[in-house]
Amino acid sequence: MLDPVRERLTDPSARGLAEAVSRAVGDGFLERGAKLPPVRRVATELRLSPSTVNAAWQLLRRAGTIRTDGRRGTVVATPGTGGPGRYRAALRRTPGFGLDLSTGVPDPRLLPPIPALHGLSPAPSSYLDEPVLPALGALLRERWPYPAERLAVFDGAMDAIDQVASALLRLGDLAVVENPCFPPLLDLLEVLGVPVIGVDTDAEGMLPDRLTAALARRPAAVFLQPRALNPTGASWSPSRATALAAVLSQHPQVYVVEDDSAGDLASGPHCSLGSHLPRQTVHVRSFSKSHGPDLRLAAVSGPATVLDPILERRLLGQGWTSRLLQHLLLSLLTDPASIAAVEAARDEYARRRRLITSGLAGAGIVLPPGEGLNIWLPVADEQAALLSLASAGIGAAAGTAFAVGAGTAPHLRVTVGLVAEDHAEVADRLAEAAQAAAPPIPR
């Protein structure tokens, strides 16, 4: 298998090896789906160091040329397997639903109005200005759940998590995630070549005893959502945060990456493991759901040893997040009308969720407490449930895309934050879908 690569290897570097493998795939000498030999064998046969092969595999994985395939190991990717596969699967739907509850997005009518740009303070115009507006940085530090050693602004939560994960993790590292989990995070870790360990959750998030068992496998990082876990809506209590911190304090080499994607739409306490473990914690707070997805802004705190190299590397590319958008965010966070609009939206999302869950409870489907835009609806059969809803003109997301590993009971993620009216009728349709059974298989 390695002969075609050896013939094309003219530069014994990681990039040279990656290019040789890519050419071998493109020329048809490495078939799609073929299993690649272990790293050490490749290194021995090609007379390269294992670290060079590891680095080449990382480049190939990011390019979508290879991927990790469970126990099969590393394989040549087939067309369409790279990129956000789970995310696309979660959002796969037929156009034309009268009520599309598959998206996980906020209701545009509940977003705060954008102030006129001419009313904003003049934006800095120099490449040498501070990456974070001083006034915005000061406001964020006042509202942060713990004293942040470093504070940065990125182009949304997933941009921040992408850059942090890429800096912290190496090919073959393990990562712990919640089960169920946000599909784009699973897609990202797969692209990085990082296998995941799913840890079960309840109404207060990740279960500490299950986390203890997962940490015995020596992961490099743990990814968590402190509030309004997507898809279940679970939020930490202070006691749950303390319990998780106690477990992780026994593993000081493990980093914690927190994704507070709900931000100002969450009403639960603003907990962070950074209050207990500041040297291990990177905390990401998004403003997309609360202030607008196209705002594309998230604030990030973390230890200098983690964030400084990322920010230095960023100077060679994008440099900084638009200060004009930072001015806009500062205005939204301080303008009384915007503050009131976000508070009203939070209350309205809670009301919509409560009306739907109450209707489901009346039909015998009792969901655990939660908050945010979504519910995690248990169903007898996913496809039958989706078809039942589709017949009523309602779209939802299949739970399979959110599940980590086998054995997860069938669910749908339903964005009930988009249900502005007819809550009782929608709850009835959801209850019917939850009980829909798959048609018998013909013999």
C-alpha cells in the first residue's frame, strides 16, 4: 500500500508526505475507504519519524483526505465524509414545512434591534489598536463568572472552540464530550482526528461519576455546556459545577473547554469551572442566540499559556475580530432598549418551552427541567416520529446526529423556541409523533 506514496515522496517533511498521500489518492493508487497502516509502520517503511507522520496525518485530516473510522483506525475518506456531516444530518429536512423546528436558531422577531451604525462611537482605524476594545473588555470582565487571566474576542463560539481545540489537541488524543452533544463539535473533533468519549447527562448536565470513569482513559480535554445544553436544555446548578470541578481537580493535565452558547438567554446561574480550576479552564460565551447569529461574536477567557499562543498565531492570519462589530456588541450590551429586548426574549422562550412541555406532560411525556430554545423529545422510533411530524407540516432534527456511541435511546431535538402560537396543538402533534411506531417489516 505504501509503494505509491513512496514513489511520490520527494520531500521528507510532514507537508511532503501529506502531498504524496494526496497524489496517490487522486491518482487512484489509494482507494477510498482503504485502511492506512499504523503511524509507526508508515514511519519505519518510509524512513521518517513518527512525529512527521503524525503531523502529515493531521494535515490530511483537516483537508478531508483521511479520517478516523472507529476500531478500523485511519482510513482514506470517501467523498462526502469530511466536513460537518453530523451537523448536516441534524438539519436535513424537506423544504416547505409550515413550522420548521429543526434548526436550533433563535426567533428573529425576538432579537434586539440593531442600533444605527452612525450612532456608534468611531471605530479604531489602525492595525496596531488593541484586539479587544478596552471598554468592551472591561464590561465583559465585570460580568464574567470568575477573574479571567486572559480575555479575547473571536468570530463566534465555534470559531473559538475550533482554534482552542486545534491548539490543545493532537491526532489520536481523546476528548470527553456530553452525550447527547452538539453535532458541530463532534464534526470538528472528527476532523482533528480526536476520538470522543461520551458521558451521560441529566437535568443538571454531565454526571460526575460517569466523568470520573471517562477520565480514567486519560483524555486531553473535556468539552462542556454549562447552561441550556444543546439539545437537552440542561443547566448546571452550583453544586453540580462544584462536583465536576472536584473530579477534574484530580486531573490537572486535562483542559476544560466550556461553551456557554445560550449566553444572556439563560436564566440559570452563570457557573464556570474556572471559579474552581482557572489554570485548566477555557470559557467561551456566545452572543449569537441572544443578540443575533450574524453578529458572529464570542468572548473567551483562559490561562495565558493557552490563549497567548493562539492569539499570536492569529496575528498571522485574521489578526483580530472586527472592532466595528465589537462596538456594536458594546452598544447592545449597554443600551437600555437592547437589554430590555433580550430580557423579554429570555422570558418569552421560557414561556414557549413551558407551554410545550406542559402539553407533553398532559399526554404522559414528562421531560426533565431545562431552559433554552430546544427540547430533547424521547420517541419510540426516530424515522416514524419525523414522518408523523412531517405529515403535520412540522420539521424536527433526528437525535442520531447528537448521540455519542451506540445505545442512546431514540430522540428528536425540537426547537420549541420558534413556536410562537398554537402551543397546545403543537404539543399534541409532538406527543403523537413520540408514540409513532415504525411500520412492520414485510416478510
